[in-house]
Amino acid sequence: MLFYFRARHLFRPFRLTTCLLLLICSCLSAVCTRRQFIWKMSRAGLSCPGCGSSNIVDDNLYCQSQLVCVDCGSVVSEGALVAADDHVGGSDVSYSRSTAVAKKPCMNLIKGIQRVKAICRILRVNSGIEDLSQTYYNLAYQHESFIRVSLQKKEVLAGCCVLVCCRLLNWPITMGTISCLLDADPMVVGMVYQEMVKILNIEPPIINVTEVMEAHSLEYKITSLHVPEEYAETSKDLTKRAVSLVELAADSWIVTGRKPIPIMMAAIYLSWQSLKPNKHRLKCSLEKFCQIAKVNKHRPASKRITEMKKVLCKLGNEIPWVREAVTPDNVVRQVEDILKHRYALLRRALRTHEEALLVECQASCEDSLTEEAAPTQSSALVEQNPNASSVEQCELNAERAQRPGDGDDNPCTVSELHTDIQESQYPTPNWGKRVLFAPPCVTHPRKKRRVEQPELKDVTGDEEISDSEIDSYIRTPREAQEFILTQQLFYESEQS
């Protein structure tokens, strides 16, 4: 009895396992029965296409079921590798789309967005510019023009997105500032900026130099907190004076076609010297000023300073109360008066220059007249001969302009003098040196490369003549008629 009790408890786990196996088998048999029923329903009414027999049975080949004819052995249809309740057919889905919930950004995109945030925090822009910069960076990064480029170009792209957003929202930032922050070549930054603007179809506004002067002047550490008192200057006064200098430079063609940062640096340097022209500031060179202000010196700024001083000297010499000659060495002391009365001084300087040109033209006309004709017959020939030279006509007009009653009838203006001199036999080599203010491309033109002329070949008369050249020698009917009329008129004039 004890042995039976122990054996009963010993085989209890095996009994549970057996029950589970029986349950699984019953489920499998139910599924198989259902599939067989579906196959039977599907093969009802089928016949073999080869022999026409209806004796068709199921032939399971591994996991794929087939309907096979018993009489001839041909396969009537093949079963699909799906369950009975599955839908057959559908589109292919990639693994990443079927498993990933959302596509994660790559590491370069994450680093680029972080770089955009860092640039915005350095420039201390508002949150609107920062959000818009990130949006533009996402759009530009996913474009095919920027998705397979170098990492350096992607870094520059981050700065260009910040720059275009600052321009769109009227935040004064220059491209040179972005290039300095990224430590990149300004040419590369400009190329990426133009490409990005074209791709994103953005129309940024054109920024004037005077609009970014305030932001540029803040980069110079010359307040009382950074430098001694004799070098210190407030940013507000410095910006006001520098803007006036840049406007004067724009009126005198200095800004045309030039990079803005050297012009702003030159204007700030001259403003700093002119606000307190003491011996410490006047002796301070541009290089030392940049070291004191803790900024990088731009090489073209020295040339812009020289050009601005020339313009200031031309206007400073027109100040009535200044007795001594204004030179580039002492013009800094007169900057305040020049900027205060710059419009009146500009008009006066232009008038003085026109008078000097008129006197010079009259002197040159007199010299040419004495060489060409006798002094007694020069005036009569000019008045009677309508085909007189332009120089002679200019001299006649100048003499009439000096008379009290004939000045309004036949004026000799400076523009006429310019055209007459240029059309005369003594043309000026560069008209930019004849005017008071001229564009830089005129005053300093580039030297033209010498073009080697082809060697002249000896003409023997045996050369081949092309058809087009022969056609050019043949007169058209209209040309032939005009030639005949000309000959008749010439013959009649000779007889008369």
C-alpha cells in the first residue's frame, strides 16, 4: 500500500505533462482539420488540365501543400505559405520602417544643431533667430546638395543659417564676423551662403555698412573698463562719428566695390583719433590700436585710411577759418568741423575744382592755338569756319563766357571741357585723375595684359578667297544706285 502511494506521487508530474501534450495535439489536429477542409473546399470542382480526371488529392511537400492528379501525376495547383486566415498579397516593407517608430537624426545633424545653438548664444541673439536658424539648418542639411559634403562645409552651413536669419530679422551681423567665429575662409562662407539661399529660396535683405557699424564697434575693447583713460572712448560716440565718416566715404566713391570690414575699421580708427586728438592717440598706429582694442588687423584697412584722409584733406582745405594747409598729418584735428559742414564743403570743393579745370583748359587751348595758327587770324577763323576744332570752339566759348553780356548765351561748362579735351588730339590717359572724386576702378585701373598680335604674312596675290569675302565685295542694288547718284552729284558740283 505504501509502495502504491509513493508511486502515485512519483508519476504525478508525468501525468500533467501527458495532459498538456494531448491538449496541444488536439489543437494541432483541429488546425490541420480546418486547413484540410479549406483545401477540400478549394479543390471541389477541380479537374486535371492534362487528363481531365477529377481524382485529385493533397500532396504535402514539407510545409507546402499541393494538389496532385492521381491518374497522371501532374500538379494542379500549389498552396501558399500562409495560414488560412491571412491575407495574400501586399506591399514590401523595409526592416527599418517596420521596426523603428521614428527615424532618429544622425550624429552629424545633432552636432550641427548644437553648433547653431552655440553660435546664437555667442552672438546673444533672441530665441526667434535661434529657432529659425535650427529650422533652416534641418532643411538645408537634408537637401541633396549638403547631405554628402565634407564636415567643414557642414560647419560653415551652420554659420550661414545663423547669418541669413539675422539678416531676415534685422539683426546686424556681418559675414566677416561669422567667418571669424567659424575660423573659416570668407570665400568658402560666401559660396556656401549663396548656395544655401538659392536652395531654400530665401530673399535676404541687402545690409548697408552703416547698419552694422554699431555691432562692429562693440567688438573693440576700448572702454574705460579695458584701457587707460587717455585711450578710452564710449561705444555710442565712436559709432556716431564712424557712421558719418562712412557716409562721407560713400559720397566720395571709397565704399564702392570694397569689403565692408576694412572700411569700418578705418572709420573707427579715424573716429577714435578725432574724438580726442591728444598726443597719445595721434602717435598710435593702426596696428597698435588693434592690439589695444584686441581685434585682428585687416591689411586693406591701411589703404582705406589713406583714401579717407585724402578726401578729408580736400574738404579741409575749403574751411574758411583754417589758415594753414591741411595735410594727412594734421587732418585728424579738423575731422569734427569737416563732418559738421561736409555738404557745404563738398559743394565748395567741387566748385573750386571746376574753376581750376577751366583755367587749365584755357591755358592748354591758348598753347594749341599759338602752335596751329597765327595770333591775328585765329579768332576770325574760329568764328567763320564751322568745321573748327573742338579746342578752338572751347576757347571761343571761354572768351565769350568772360564777357559781361555773353555769359548766358554761350556758356562753357566743365562737362563740355571734359568732352572736348577727350575728343581732341591730346586725350587724357585716365579721366578719373581729372575729376575730384571717382570710383576706385577708374582712379586705379588694372593693367591690361599685352595681347600678342599675329605676325603679318606676306601677301603674294595667290591666296584663296572665301565665298563670304567675295560676297562682301559685290555691291547690292541699293548700294549700286547710291553710288551712281553720288557720282552724278559730284560731277554736277564740279561743272558748277
